[in-house]
Amino acid sequence: VINLQASSILNEAYCERLRGQLAFREEKKATGKLKGKLMGDGLPVLLTGDVFFEKVVDAEAARKQDERGKKQRQLLRQDRTEALTAWKQQNDARTKAIEKRKAEWTQEKIEWEAERAAAKVAKEKFTKKQPICGKLPPAIPRPPVIPVELDNDDNDDNDDRSEA
């Protein structure tokens, strides 16, 4: 009975995983890029018709918009990479400075403890203050991700027409 329950649970988990993969594949297929046929219904099309011509113009505008967006994202990615390398260098320098200061502080503390122990053995009053690490350099904020905003001139024109 336990073996049947275990196999049922495993089978259910497997089916759930497959359902998720199938849903993702169907969604991807439904929202895929429109790079193929303009009129994919299999019916003949009048190539000089107004409807088809508008679809061609819209497809060309969408393709150009995609190219502009791709170039813009590529430039932003390059800028971000440069900013991240500069940030990483600054952060590494900060980390090294912190490590150096902590090593110095540890050494100062060891010397202080030795002096305190010597004063205790000599039964003298020890008034030297314990060394403190001090203020460390603050964290350098990571450069933020800049969201891509595309210029939609077509949508702005359509909004003006609908308001008038």
C-alpha cells in the first residue's frame, strides 16, 4: 500500500511538471514573434488591398521598433557592464582597506593586551584605553538597473486622435 501511495505521489508530481512545461510551450507559441506570414489564415490575399498594405506597414514599423529596442538594450547593457566593473573595482579596494584596518586593529589589540598583562604582573595601574577599530569606509551602492523605455510615436498619435 505504501509503495502504491509513493508511486502515486511521484506520478502526480511528474504530471504537474509536464503540465507546467506544456502550458509554457503553448503560451510561448501563442505569443511568439510575428516575423512570418502577415496573413497566415491560408486564404488568398489581394496584395494591393488597403487591409494588406496596412498590415505590411505595421509589420515593417514593428520590425524597426524591435531593432531600435534591441540596439537600445545593447547600449544599456554595455553601459551597465562598465558601471559594474568600476563598482566592483571600488568595492574590492574598499574591502582591502577594511581588511588592512582590521589587521592593524588586531595587532594593536594584541599589543594592548600584552601591555595590560605586563602591568598586571608588575601590579601597576594600567590606564591605557583599549584600541578601537574606528569607522570603516561605508558601503558603495551597486549601480541600479535602468529599465528600457521605448519611444512609441504611433501610440501618441492615436491617443491624440481619440481625445479630439
